Amino acid sequence: MASQASHISVGALSAIFDGTKPQVNEPVVQCVQVKPLPPQTNNQERYRVVFSDISNYVQTMLAIQANHFVTDGLLRKGCFVKLKQFQANSVKGKKILIILDLEVLKELGEVEKIGEPKPLESKLEEEEKQQSTAISSNGFYGAKSQNAPSQVNTRPHQMRPMQGPGTATIYPIEALSPYANKWTIKARCTSKSPVKHWHGRSGDGTLFSVNLLDDSGEIRATGFNEQCTALYDLFQEGGVYYISSPCRVQIAKKQFTNLNNDYELTFERDTLVEKAEDQNDVPQVRFNFTNIGDLQSVDKDTTIDVIGVLKDVGDTAQIVSKTTKKPYDKRELTLVDNTGFSVRLTIWGTTAMNFGATPESVVAFKGVKVSDFGGKSLSLLSSGSVTVDPDIEEAHRLKGWYDAQGRDESFASHAPSAGAMSGMKRDQFKTIAQIREEQLGMSEEPAYFSLRATVVYIKQDNLCYPACLSEDCNKKVTELDPGQWRCERCDKTHPRAEYRYIMLINVSDHTGQLYLNCFDDVGRLMMDTSADQLMEMQQNDDKVVGDIIQNANCRTWTFGCRARIDHYGDQQRIRYQVSFARPVNYSEEASRLADMIDSYHLS
């Protein structure tokens, strides 16, 4: 063990985060733990690894391109590695490295942890008097409990150059951060929006956005005004480009993008964009498909990718928005797949007008929003994309199935969620104790159950929110001036907002208590008034609102619920969402209890 210890770069980890200390080029460290992260929506397996330099240990995340060191069995607990390419980060003051490349030193073997390394503590933690933080899930090496969402700050570390145009260093998209200075990425344009016109207090302008993809991830980039004019025609969907700083990296506005990236780019005056000669070394569009048969378990307003065989192509039609009075072109498509289900999907604008795919084509859609009005349906977002007959495994499999048997099959559509839930078997009723004991929602798939419980508390803070008036939007709007409400997602200003419920309630039965999340339809039923009317009454008399909430308490309902795991930073918790609520039908409930009693009779 002494011989291996002599190879370790003692103190190198601390120096990485302290620019005043001598830096060690490609430090040698020991791996003391490897742990897979919980699966994310993009289905990319990720790993957290703890490295020690005897003095300190640091928690790291392997970049996707480095996963093979774990999957090939090379990176194991106790082994020694040389860190060849990495980036230093700080999550709420907790030190972390993103490992882009490493070398496992097989000749040093594997031994138990050398020494008693201490965690790298930041000045921020000291100033906050050692407030508990975490960057890992429970049970991870050195983890503490996390009481607030993580705020990410990053500081770039020198990376091994890879040649781009000239002598530029090619960064993976995953490594971009607001603290990276000179960088170049090589990425494929997977989606390009139309030019949009915006209006604000500071004036008018234009903008467009593109989605960029490389081996490590995706990121959204936006160009305004002059950059919109200069770059719009240069970007073509499917093309590969070098993009070089100066280019602003900032926190992503999640209302405008469905990409799995905490950052986004804004093109600046001197941003350099060049089309790459080699177009083949960057992956094509990356999909994360949801089967049509699984849509019943997908929440309303969720953004997904879907692939199916085109069963029917509707004619283009034009609707006029009730709120903006503007006309919109749309076309409705019907998709089917080998789950035996069909779904209606609406495309808009120029995509609808120019859609040329014929029935029985296989079509992949990236970035569609799920609606549950009248059953599950889909709508292509302005940032989404359409690929006809893509050369991917899922498309070939669907085409083979359809040609062999699917053409002659009948397909079911998804019933409205409330109706589907109300038709559940009686044995799916659960008590609160059973919900907890059976850990409903802890598996990969959501769990559904019915619950008869009494409302004992309604949280009054953030009971409702001002929502966009645009059809199928419902996103939160911001009041700029009296009579001016701005929706960033729709890029529109409305004369007023429509308030919608977003309630957190506590319910109780004879076995315990449980917090449930309720949205507008359920809120209207429970409060006996709309959120708009509630806010109007609040302006006139606060006591009236208190009376309405008081009247909503102590009422018993039959709830249809969905339980699933939600991720907050690196922590997990089960979220219980109400799909529908209805007053207790005492005749039906008496029959259910009688059947339950009969089930205990011995034959």
C-alpha cells in the first residue's frame, strides 16, 4: 500500500479549486466509491465517483463519454486513476468535478482506501456555519441532508485541446458554464425556430433559436436582432457547426425549452459560427420516446418525444385565437404503434402547411406537449421537430411490425383521465397507511390508486397563479404594467391574466395523513368557485377568502391519485398528484365495504 501511496498526487484536489496553489498536471488519485445515479428522463446512465488524494476526497460526476470506464469494469473501488480532462464546479459550496477523461492505472492494482481523507469544504460553507448541503443521494460517500434546491456555480479548469477551426479547443456541450471563457463547441443543429417578432417596453425586435447537439448533450441558443439577421440563414436543420465564444452562457429559461440542460446560449455580436466540413462525427437528433400506449400515465403539459406510424393525415385548417384574434394554421395527424393505441397529434404554422408525409410513413416527433382534454392528445411545440422515416432502430422496428400485422389491426384511443381513473377496480382503493407501507410511486413507473379521505388543511400561500390566456398554454405570466401581462413562453402580452389553482392540501383518513397536489379542475370543485373569482373577492374582502377555504376544509372526497418519484437536485421524494376528485357516493362505498367484509368469510 505504501508503494501505491507514493504515486498519489497529495494535495492536488485542493489545488484544483484554489488558483493560488501550484497545479498538478493530470493528478493521480484513488477511487474510493463508484455509484450509479437514479435514472433520468433522458435515459442516459450517469455515475458519481469519489476520488481521494489522501489529504482530501472529492465527489465527481462522469461525463457520458467516460461512462465506459465503469461499464467495462475498469473503474472500480480501490483502483488508481490519472485525471486527464476535467472541470471544477461548486454546488452550493460543495466541491465537485466533472470528469471528461481519465486513465485507469492498472499496474497499481486495487487496495483499500489509503489514509483518512477529509472532504473539501468551501469558504461559503464556513461563512454559513456549516449549513447542511448535499450533492448526492442518501447513502453516497460523505453525503449530508439537503434542505434547499441546489444553486450551481462553476469555474472552468484547463482542458486537453482537441482541434477545431484553427487551434481552438473543442468543449463538450456538457462542460459549458457561465465561467468558461474561450471555448468552441462542435454541434449539430437539430431544430431551428421561425423568426419571431417581440414587443416590449424597450422597443421591438426579432429573435430565433436553435437546438444544438453533440455527444455529451444538448443546449438551446438564441439570437436577437442583429444576430438574428446575421445567423438565421446560416443555420440549417441537420447541419454541423463550430460555435466559438464570445457567446453568453446563462441559466436556461425552462419555459422556452424542453432540453435537459441547466444552461443556454445567447449569440453576441462577435460570436463566430462556421459550418463544419466533417458532418459525420456528431450524432443525429437524440430522441427519448414515450410509447403511445403509455400516454395515460403521462401528466398533462409534459413535453415528450413520440414515434409512430402515420395512420391518417387531416387537411389544414385555420383557427382564430379567442384571446389574440389572430389566425393559426393547424393540421391533425393520427399516429399508431405496436402497443395497440392511437393518438391525435396537432402540428401548427408552416410545419402544418408544408407537411408532406403520406399515410403509413413512420414519423418521429421531438418536443410535443401532452394534453388530456377529451382524452390524451399531443401538440407539437414551436421548438419541436419532425423527422419522416428516420434511420433509427425504433423506426425500422415499427415499419416491420406495421407491414407484417399492424396494417390490419384496430387501435384504441386513450379515454379521458378522470373517466379512466373512475373506472378503476375497487381493490385499488388504498388507505394512507397502505400507500406508505407499499411505497407506491417508488418504482420506475407511476402508481395509481383511489383514496377516500377528508381535507384537513389547505395551504393558503401560492394558492393560485396568474396564467396565460393563450389556448393550451396555462403558463405563469408576469405583470409589466397595469393591463399588461407578459407570457415568456408564448412571447405575448395580454390585457389580463386568468388565475388558476395550484393547491397543496393535507388529507386524513383513519390510518394517517398525506399531502396531495391539486390543479385547477380539482381546485374549482373543492373551492366551489374559480381562482379568478377568488382573487376578485380577495381584493374586496380578505375575510371572504378565509371563509371559502374554511368551508372547503373537513369535506370528504374520493380522490383519484398518481404517485411518482420527483427529483429535487440530488434528492428524491414521492409526489402525490390528484387526477380527479368527486364527492363520496355512500351507496357505492357501502357496497364496497360489504364486499370487503364478504372476502373474509371462510368457505
